[in-house]
Amino acid sequence: MYFLVALGCTAVAGALWFFFRDRKALHLDVLALIYGASTLMWFIDCCASAIKGEGFLSFEYPTDGWISLATVLGGVLLWLIISFVLNNLKKEVKA
């Protein structure tokens, strides 16, 4: 389930970046990269589970729900921190 949530977040972040790519201060490209990396990580985890003989996708409630929520919130938090730092670095360079 968390793989599908990360994949959905990657698609949404990629679409946001595509439509708002002229607004560089938002750093939506960073958000798309963060969720793309998490999707790759969860895909590798799903492949490892399939190799072990378990199911490719897991739908265990509530554990997978909490992992999915942590993936979404962690990506947004990391994006906010990185965009805050990048925007403040640009202000210092101009000053």
C-alpha cells in the first residue's frame, strides 16, 4: 500500500512541477525528486518481498496506513526544509 501511496505522491508532485515550473521559488522539482526516490525505495522493498515469497504489495492495516502517512508527511517536511534553505540562500547571495 505504501508503494502505491508513494507512486501517487510522485505523480501529483510531477504534475504540480509540470504546471507550475515557472515558479522556481516553490522548488516543486525537489518535491518530485523526494517522492520519486521514496517510490524507488518502496519498489525495491516490494521486489525483495516478492523474492522472499511474500506478496509484492502489502495491505496490512493499520501498519501500512501509518507507513504511508509517514511517507507523505516525511516527504512534505523534507521538501519544506529544503525549499526554506534554498530560498534563504538566494536571499543571502543577493544581499
